[in-house]
Amino acid sequence: MISPKGHRVAFEYEDLHPSALKFDKGELLRGLMELCENAGVDMRFGHTAKYGKDDGKNITMQIRGENGEYDIEAKKLIIAEGVGSRLTKVFGLNDGRRFFGTPLICNYTLEGTHDIPHNSWIQYYGDVYHPFTEIMVGESSESEDALEFTVGGVNDMKPDMFFEKLRTESPLAPNLKDAKLIKKMACSVKSYVSLLKPYKGNVLSIGDSAAHIEVIN
Ligand SMILES: Cc1cc2nc3c(=O)[nH]c(=O)nc-3n(C[C@H](O)[C@H](O)[C@H](O)COP(=O)(O)OP(=O)(O)OC[C@H]3O[C@@H](n4cnc5c(N)ncnc54)[C@H](O)[C@@H]3O)c2cc1C
């Protein structure tokens, strides 16, 4: 972490062996998919679970696929729908759950930065960088030289605004003066407090849909 005055707080091993690994999530998912297929799991791509109900004995899920809509019946349901938690809400698990808001996140991949360490995960804190959250800088798999800058925002204060300030006015401006933007990705996150009880009846919610903050940390 780097403070507004440039003080550095580092969590690292003395011999600098890695404390975290970054890998391609697509590869991880391909590997998991293969394991599931080999185990005989019925995989259905391009299908959306639209709605469902739990009558106490059985779950009925309404599915939309390429050939239209149909129902699936099951004894139990595990929801792993990510941070939006829409089905988690349908089954009543979000009742009384605190909603933090919908932050916007933008990830800028830059080449040609100067004097920003690689193989690190750096968070820059303070108003000189961002008024209410940190700027995250980490390794990119795009090229040897590339680094990823993750910048948050909200609806009336878009990440682009803060990125522009970072590039031109912040203490990092000299490090970014020759940098080229080679990729930009964005998402919005519907952020809820973690579920203390992630199950109800025959339904269990897992991963980001149950505990987005815990999974990230
Ligand atoms: C910008 C960003 C950067 C991140 N960086 C990191 C990082 O560096 N390290 C880290 O550990 N974590 C990181 N995370 C968090 C990490 O991506 C999540 O914690 C993780 O992907 C959660 O996995 P999941 O399986 O619970 O949900 P997801 O990966 O979101 O998967 C949910 C899946 O369910 C599908 N789905 C949703 N609704 C339905 C429906 N109704 N019917 C059918 N399918 C549906 C979605 O299409 C998706 O494929 C980051 C997240 C963001 C947004």
C-alpha cells in the first residue's frame, strides 16, 4: 500500500517468494468444466435460470434455453449466480440483507509505465488518488510490460474521471506520462453484505452470491 505522502506498507516475505498467484480464470473454468464432464454432470450452456420455487419437498426451476422455456424439478438447489444475487433474492435469502450500492469498476491495462513494480499488488490510498476508494495496480497477462489499473466509481462519478485525474494530476502522473492504454474492461457490481445464513429450506447460495466481500478478500 502507498499512502498519499508516498509511505509504503508492504506485506511480503523476506526472500520475496510469492504470497499470491495470479492465473487465468478462463483456464481454471475450462479445467473445472472438464472435471464435471468426466464425472458425468449434465452441463447446459446458454441457459438462464429465470425463476424458481421451493414447496418444502421439491424445487422447481424455470429455465430458458435456446429451444425455449422448460421446468426442472430437484430435491435441492445450489445457487452460484455471482454477485447480482437475483435468484438468491427470489428464494427469500436476501430478506433483510443490507445493500451497499452498485459501484462501477473499470480495469485499464497500460503498457509503457515507468518505475511501477511488477509482480506486486499495490493499492494507492488517499484523496490525491481517489476520494473514496483505493487505486489497485497489479500484473497483467497481456504482455511482459503491461500492468492493470483498477479504478472504482459510482453513477455520477465515473471511473474514467478518476483515471484521467490519476494520469494527469496524481503523484503517479510522471510514471504514466508515456503509458498507452491497450485494453479496457468494465463491470458494475450489486454489492450486499455477506449472508450469515446462506441457506433456506432446500436452497443453498454459494460464492459471490452469498458472500461477495469474503470471496474477494
Ligand atoms: C473487476 C473484478 C476483479 C476481480 N479480481 C479478483 C482477483 O484478482 N482475485 C480474486 O480472487 N477475485 C477477484 N474478483 C472476484 C471474483 O471474480 C469472484 O469472487 C468470483 O468470480 C466469484 O465466483 P462465483 O462462481 O461465485 O461467481 P461468478 O464468477 O460471477 O459466476 C457466476 C456465473 O453464474 C452465471 N449466472 C448468473 N445468473 C444466472 C442465471 N440466472 N442463470 C444461469 N446462470 C447464471 C453467470 O453468467 C456466471 O457465469 C474480481 C471481481 C471483479 C468484478
